[in-house]
Amino acid sequence: MRIDPAASMAVTIDDVARAAGVSIRTVSRVLNDSPKVGDETRLAVQAIIKDLGYSPSSRARALASGRSYLIAVVQDDPNAHVIGVLQRGIVEVCSQHGYELVVHPVRFDDPDVALDIERFVHRSRVDGLIVLPPTSEIAAIPERLSALGVPAVGIASIAVSPYPSMLISQERAASAELARHLLDLGHRRIAMIEGPPHFRSAQERKAGFLAALTASGLPLEVELRTGDYGFESGLAAAESLLALERPPTAIFACNDTMAAAVVKTAREAGVSMPDQLSVAGFDDADLASMISPSLTTIRRPLRDMAKTATEQLLTMIHERTSTMPPESVHLSLIVRRSTAPAPTV
């Protein structure tokens, strides 16, 4: 069935879902080419979209529904790579549904950050929010949003109640896997450059890594240094570690930026990698495959995480669902040339 093109402006994703006999989330996934939809369902939904002439239009749908068709992303910016990839994933899904993205920058260390977000919600009239780490891990924020009744999704390394929905990346488990990788290579003098201690991501990575080392029961020499996820802090930590009388044979830096700083410091000190020193990072940023040696790291599927979070938010907005079950995100160990068996001497 074809409908009048003028009338198609009022067709919404709700209409498509109803006609296809599927959920809003399924339609969202079809529009976004998600692999989570079977071929038969995908073809059926695509046929309905074509028949109804569905084309997301923010202005028309806003007039029909009373929504603003604005989604806000709330973020601090401690890691430009992570924030950038997450934003691209969010924009990709928003554009499929005629939503506009509004960025609300905050400061993680602002004691009034939750109140700031509440005021932003009132003046912007956004339909929902996606809160990015590390801001998402401040407990006062979901409490405030829950009281306001605003649809919101948090992306974090831990479960933070009471977010209506959450994506939780398994950073503790991934860091433990990386520790076991270094142990399996025979490393016994191992160092870790942790991230900012007040970030839960840094706490989770440290806890997982050290727990795996302890659980091995092996005689180990472990050194810890603290960084801030920035390159300069990685340089300082690496210089300190390589100056030890018995320097480590493996260094795990809690993000790829600090790991790249370790590689630079080691090269300038004449330390051969990975023959004398193995280096590993976290995030699988673009630079991880560009530097030499290419970096062993933990890959977070950031873009997919952002797309899933946006799909969840749109489902809550359109279906008027107050909560959705949290989703756990598995992270992958990516082994490249920067890690190798420990030196024999």
C-alpha cells in the first residue's frame, strides 16, 4: 500500500513498528543495519518502511508528537578519542530517526554537576540524555534524572543505580585477561600505570589487573605508577619505571595514550621492544595500530556501545518505557607486536 507523500510526513517510527508487528527497538535496529535482526524480519520491516514512505523528519514529528526531537549527550572530556567515537555512534543512530544531538559539557569535579544537568534539562526540553563516562559514574546524576522522570542511558564501567538503562563495559574482566596474557608470556617483573584514582574506570582496570596477578600465585615483582590518561603523565611514569635497578619486563598502561608514551620513552632509552620490554594499553585507539611496535591493547566496541545506548534511549522515549534492563559489554584482548615472551636474562 502506498500513502500520499504529503501524509508521509506524519508517519513515525511508531507507525512502522505497529504495521510490521515489531518493537520500536527492532525498527531502530533495521534502520541502523544491526546484526541483531534476522533477515526475514529485516526484509519485512524494510518493506513496511518503503510502503509507508517513512522518512524521519524532526520538525513534522515534533509538531505531531509534542516532542523536541533533541537528544543530549552529557560529557566531560578526559579522553578525546573515547568521547569522539562515542559521539559518532550516537549521531549515526540519531540521524536515522531525525533526531538532533545536543552536547552538554560538564566538569567531572564540579560538586554541583547534578544540579547543572537538571537546569540544562529544564531549559533545553530534550527528550532524553546519554551520559558518558566518567560523568556517568557520579551517583547523584541518575538520582536527579530519575526524580525528574527523564529518559536516560548511562555508559559506564560499573552499574550505577538508578539509571533507567545502562551499558556496562566489563573493564575489570578485560584487565584481568591482559594480566594473564603477560603472565603466560613468562613476565614476572610487571608494572602498571593506572589512570586517575577518582575515575571508576581506572579503579576497575587496576582491580582486575592486580587480582589476576595475585590469583596466579607466582612470585612477582609488581610496580605501580599513577597517571591521568594523558601523554605527559605516561612519560613521567615510564621514566620512573625504566630507571629502576630491576626495571619491569612488561608495562600495562591503563589507556593507549599513556602506553604510547611508554613506547616513546623506551625507544629513547635504547630499550628494545618487545625483546626487552613488552607494552600494553587499553581502548584500541587509532594510534594503537599506527605506532611501532603496534600495540597490544583491550578493544572497547565504543561505536557499537554508543549505537546500542541510543537505540535504548529511543525505545524508552517512543514506547514510554521507564526502565530497560542493563546490558553488559564484553571487551576483547587484541594482541599485536608490542608484547612478546619475557627476556631470559
